[in-house]
Amino acid sequence: MASLAVETGKNEDWKKGDRDAPYGHRLSPVLKYIGFELETVTPTCIQGRFKVSERSAQTYGVLHGGISALIAESLASFAAFVASGFQQVAGVELSISHLQPASLGLEIEVKTTPIHIGRRLHVWEVKFISVTRSPNGLPKRESSKTSEPGLIAVSKLTVTVLPSNPAAKSQGDKRIPSKL
């Protein structure tokens, strides 16, 4: 597993290795079921990876669109939760474009970054990028005809930050500054 980057020391569970509840936020159990692993958690980037398996594929042996939408919404919502200072968030709109199929066995890196972080509205982009192994075992981006090599899918999630979450107060009720 890749090294974990965490820019804030507010989550003792994360430091102890409880990856099911980073920052006290329960990620979807489906992520664990399909083998998704978080690698990076910062106020401006949530990143992880998984391998397309029978648990995440549809009947034709490629990644199920519903699974990619679930991953996109889960990670972007979690990113908004962290970036808003641990406030409760709710999805407003999700769009996803599947640009090429991801076959069984393909390893996919998923990266969530902000497009806009406002007081009450956030917009996040989630990219699904294929990762293959080169002969020396190092990650290598797979080439494709898309504008970004290896780009499988791209998603955008708009969330609203709900007012006053008691859990945020226990985290110090401070917004984590971003460099946007």
C-alpha cells in the first residue's frame, strides 16, 4: 500500500489505522467490499485505488457504472466533509462520464480534487485513471485516445454544506484552510 498523507492531526482513529472511519466519517461499506483503499487524505485531495473484480463489475466483465458513481459520490462527499471543517454535507448533483471500459483485473486510481470550495457549496471533480504495472513493477499510466492518458471516467459532484453539525464542534469547529 502507498504511504498515507494526512495534513491534519485531528483524527486519532486514522492514525491508529481505522480506515473505516477517517475523521469520524463512516465511508460506504461497499467501498470496503470492492477492495477500495484510501491512500491520501488532505483538505484538497482524497485519493485511493481498487482493482476491478467480480464484486465491482457488471455481467460483461467491466466496471459497473453504478459502482463508479458510488465511489465518486462517496469520495467527493468525504472530501467536502474534511474541507468544510467536518460539517455535514449533502449531495446536490452528480454527473459522471464513462470514457472507456475498465476490464476485470484492471487497477484504478481514483483522485478527488476541488473545483470550488465555498462556505455553503462545494464542487468536486473525481477522476478514475487506469494504472498498470511496467516490467520493473512501478506504476505506469496506460495510454489511451482520451485527452488524459488512462482516463477511464470523470465525475463532478456538487454538495451543500449543512449548517451546524455537533460532530464538527467536537473536532474544534475549524475550517481547514486550503491553498485554492
